Amino acid sequence: MMKTPYKDRALASILGGAIGDALGVTQEVLPQAEGIDAVQLQVLQQRSSRAYPQTEYEGGGPWANRGLTLRPGEWTDDTAMMLCLSDSILNKGEIDIADLMARFADWVTNGYNSCQEFAVGLGSNVKSAISKFDPENPNILCGGTDSSRHASNGSLMRLAPVPVYWSHDLDTALAMSRMQTATTHNVPECLDGSALMAFAVWCGINGASKEEMIMSLRNCPDLHDPSIVEIASPTAHWLGRHADDIRTLPGRCSWSLEAAFWCIHTSSGFKESVVKAINLGGDADTVGSITGQIAGALYGLEAIPESWLGNLMYADKIRTRAESLFRHDPYDELTMGLR
């Protein structure tokens, strides 16, 4: 018999994603701007973080040379797109491709659902998909289909609204996670990766412990991509890896999901998991967001530090959306607006 989903875990999953994003932005790097190898850059970051780990919001970001420095508690594309996905689901009751892509485009063009007045942190694959979106043919999928170039983590960072809204229906949650992914990342690794992450969040919302969630990953149905099948395996390589072997750059889907699971597996609670994630460096805001979504579903609101909740930009608006998603409440655009 299916358990009753836990509201506090559902809310914590969405808030946890935003918190991981806002914490991780300080550690995020753009390796191409540094002129050194991405892996080398991340290793250097990790060594520094071991001595002086970040544990609170510090703001900043990798765009300082472009005149943009986020304030502590502000967040990036991960959370903005999560809010766009939330709004679309609340309006349509499903993944409506045309509505979702129109909201993503509104974010890029007008700063809709951004904590700034413009889009912050737009990734190349999302940018490409939005540029291909045609309002005259709105139901045509625009997500990249080249596995060598388009298997990035942009569909994982926004995912939590799907398993929250369909917390009573696992099959639909998995199907909708794949559909929202295909709009911007239409490759097997990303489609399967989103399904596996949705499965993990769904299990947490429905009462699974960390150990139960990890052991149940093997039961996620219809996984075919080899890299995602390996992550879900009971003998997955990430279970025994050291921090030096966990990669977050480049921001590949499977690498980011593996990093998040590793952070949760090697930690004993929400705070430790997210702190570990952001201090891996590299694509720290997205790995922080993915980790925060899964860990939030496992540990609930009480596990989130008060300072993290209290200083998160627009925390009340994010929580209102999460509550509406969980309860399937009618949507009020004016109430939900950030500004």
C-alpha cells in the first residue's frame, strides 16, 4: 500500500534546491575563463575548500568581470527555471511544452522568475533550445539531440516540482520528468537521469530513508542509458569513491547526479550533504541544487538551518509555490509573482 506523501519533505525538496543554488553560486567557476583544464581547476578548488569550507551564503558568482555579483541568498538559473516549471505545472496540470517553453523564453528575455531583473546563469544548451522555440509551432521539441554535446545537467537543476506535484503517482512523475527534460535536453542520458532523480525525490517525499532510497534506485523503471544504469546499480562506482574522484566539471548530467548521490551517501543530514556538494567546486550551484532537492525530500524542513531559510531570496514565494504544487491548489499569478 502506498504511503501518504510528506508535505514537509515536498516543501523541503523545492526550497532545498533553491538553497543549494544560492550557496553554490560562490563556488561556481567558468573554466574557459580561467585558461586551465576544468578537472585541474576543480581539484584546486577542492583542496582549498577542505581547509576553509563554505557553510553560509556569501554571494558573488563567476560573472564579476561582467559587472554582476549576486548578493548573499540570491540564486541563478537553477531556481528561476524551477519556478518557471512550477508555474507551468500549476497552470496546466501537466507538462505543456508550449507553455513551459514560453515561460523559459520569458525568463531569458524579461527576467521572469529571476531574482534579478534579467536572466542569470543561462546555459548554452538551454539557450540553444529557447532560440529554436517557435510560438507558431509550440509543441515541437527543441532540446538538443547530440549526446556528445547536449548531455548537460540543466534539466536536473529544475526538477523537484515534478515529483512534488505527482507525489501520489510515481508513473506519471517519471513520465513528466522525461517530458520536461526533452524540451531542452533531448538525449537518453538526460532523459534517464531526470527519471532517476525524480524517482529518488519521490521516494524521499513518500517516506524513504537515505539508505532505503539508495537501495531502491535499482528499481527505477525503464532506464537504458549505460551511465545512468550504472549510477542506479547496487554496486555503483560512486558508492566507494573519494572526493578527489567526484567530478562536477564539465557539468555533465551523469556526473552531476553521481556527485549529488555521493554527497548524500557520505553525509548524515541535509546540511552536511549540501555543504559537501557546494565545496566540490566546479559547477557548484547546480550540484548544490540537485543535492538540495534530493536531500530536502529525505530530511524535511526541520533539517534545513534557519539561517539558510531565513536569508534565501524570495523564500516565502518559493514556499508558496511548493505548497500549491503539493496540494494542487489553484494558481494565482499575482500572488506568485516575485516582484
